[in-house]
Amino acid sequence: ILIIKGINHTVGVVLLVIVGGYLRLDLTPLDPPG
């Protein structure tokens, strides 16, 4: 159970980073990457 929770937590963090980066790029499409 602890391992599953750890995997879910890691996947959640990765998804947050990806979604956050996508939304940030979507909100500021004119800004250069980086």
C-alpha cells in the first residue's frame, strides 16, 4: 500500500508539473520558452 501511495504521489506531482507548464505556456503563448 505504501509503495502504491508513493507511485500515485509521484505521478500526481509529475502531472501537476506537466499541466502547470502547459497552462503557463497556454496563458503566455507570446513569451519565449524557458
